[in-house]
Amino acid sequence: MRVCVIGAGAIGLCSALELARRGVGSVCVIEAKHVAAGSSGLSVGIVETQYLDRLDIELRVRAMRVFEWLEHEHGLRVVRNGYLRLGHDATSWTEFERSVEIQRELGVREAKVLDRGEIARLVPDMRTDDVQAGLFGRGDGFVDGHLYCGLLAELAVGAGARLLTATELRGAEQLAGGGLRLMTSAGELECDLAVNAAGPWAGMVAALLGCELDLAPQRHQASLMHLRHELSYTMPSVMDYTPGSGEHGLYFRHEGRGRLIAGLHGEEASALSADPDSYVRQADEEFLEELAGKLSSRLPGLADAALAGGWAGLYPVSPTGRPIVGPMAGGAPVIVAAGAGGSGIQLSPVMGELVADWVLHDEPRAVAAARLLAPG
């Protein structure tokens, strides 16, 4: 079988690595620019399992096993500063306990629910008077998106995949005997099946492949926060956002001695969409003002910190807010792996496994319930 993966971000490279590791004879990755040129290289890289829905948890638990393998066997640096999700209403404690129960069923032993006092001791500079509970994973952390993708590319090539950078997809046609002919800036390629892992460009790539994919590249921003003094503790990744709430929530995490990264996160689709080829890469003043206000309210103990500008990347968001993994409808030999929103890095290993499952077995075996993620 000849498989061509389109996109050399985290999801595309995980797909290529998994396909090559499972013995697919010809795996080729084409990338219009360079490795991690899109959202993967702009991500804050948080990897964790502290979600509420069972499928969301199961996907991330499966992915964390791959991060552990890459950490222990291939030297990937995973900064395990912990991850804390804040809950503000009366149902938070029950929802968080249920998450811990699901995680334990799946083999995660370090997740726990914290009360207000425990949260205050964990993050002494944070205001907690409006917090009812915290969902905390001590073994969670973050990775550097560029280093992660670089390692994936190295491993994929070592397993037999080809990586063609500076190779832009310009068109495609279905072959009479099956498969696709891809027209690229570097010439023509033929394959039995294509994997659309083009991140924010996945909708455009789908159109070139003769498919339709409803995906909104949504602009999100982040900023580096310089502290006036070094903390006496390591700041965990803190998420003041509830999945499914429909609101953007504050997040911040450790970055280095005297530095944090902060931003606003949301997972629901909106009417706003950005052009991945021409959006503004710098953070705007309105965002920085809003972020500063939320930070001063949530972290009054660090009110003298300074925001050092910021940057913008794109969340490729599906209509459901969940990733899309599976064969495209309509008969085109295309598997899509896109729409992970702001969770592309942390979901990339399991999305790669699911891509390989669909290619080789025509079903999602790594996480059986992931059939729900297949395009309609």
C-alpha cells in the first residue's frame, strides 16, 4: 500500500510514524513548508488527561502512553509540572470525582480532586475564593512543539517513511484503477490513499482532494509573562475553563525561571475564521488587555508581572469541537485527521494510531469509541 500524508505537523508525523512502524510499505509525508510550520510550532504544548467526558479522557490517556514511550525510549523532554483544572460550581466536585474514577479505570493513578485549601497550597499566588474544586494530574506536563515534531520526523524517516518538505499540494485526481494522483510543486505522486493532516489548511486540502470538510481555523493568542521575582514553587498548568461551557477561559503554565506562558482557551466552534495563509501572527492590544485583567484577578500575588507581547496561532475547530478522524464520505480514498482545536499536540499520538487503524483495519481499534469521530 502507498500512503501519502499531507502535513508535517504533530498529527501528520504521528500518522506517518505509526503507519511505518506497522509495516506499511510506502509512506510519504508532503509538507508545503517545513516540519512544525503551522499550529504545532506555535502551541504551548500542554499534555494532560484532566477532562470530563469519557471519550475525551480515553483519547488523552492513550496519547500519554506514547509520550511516556517517547520520553523514556527516545529522550523527549516532558516537563511534568502538573495540570490543574478549576471548577467553580456545585457540580464540579462530582464531575471531577467521576473523571478521576474513569482515569483510574484506564490506569491513571496520579489524578485527584483537590479542595480549596489544597489548591491554595499548590498555587499560593492564586485567588481561590470562588473555586469549589480542582482536578489535578501530578504527572501531566508540557512539551516543546518544535522538538517533539523534530523527533517524530526523525523516527518516521528511520522507520522507512519519506519526508518531502517545501512540497505544496496543488491538485489531485482519482485514478481509474483506484488511488490518487497528487499534483505538487515538486511533481506528481501516486498513492493508494491520502491522509489529510493539514491542520488549519485541512479544509483547503480536502477541496483539492475532491472532498468537503467543515473546519474553521480560529485565531488564538498567547503571551509570555515575566515575573518580578522567581517563584518558590513550580507553577502547574492551570486551566480556568470548563469544556462545553461556550466561554473562553484563562490558562497559564510554567515556562522557566521567573516566566509563565498565559492565554485564553476555548474548544467550541464560532462564526469567526482566519485565513491560515494571511492571519496576523502578533498578539493584539485588546487581547493583551483582556489577558492582563484576567491574570491580575486570578493571580493577585503576581500582579506586578509584565506581559512581553505575544503571538497568535490557529485552532482548527470542527463543528462539534472534537477532532475528526476517519475515512471521508463519497468514495475518495482519503482519511482525515484534523479538527483537534487547541489539543493537536496532546492528541497527536492517538490520532496517529487511529489513522493507522482506519488504513489497515477499516475501524478504530486503539479507542473503539473513536468511531464517533469519523466524518459524517
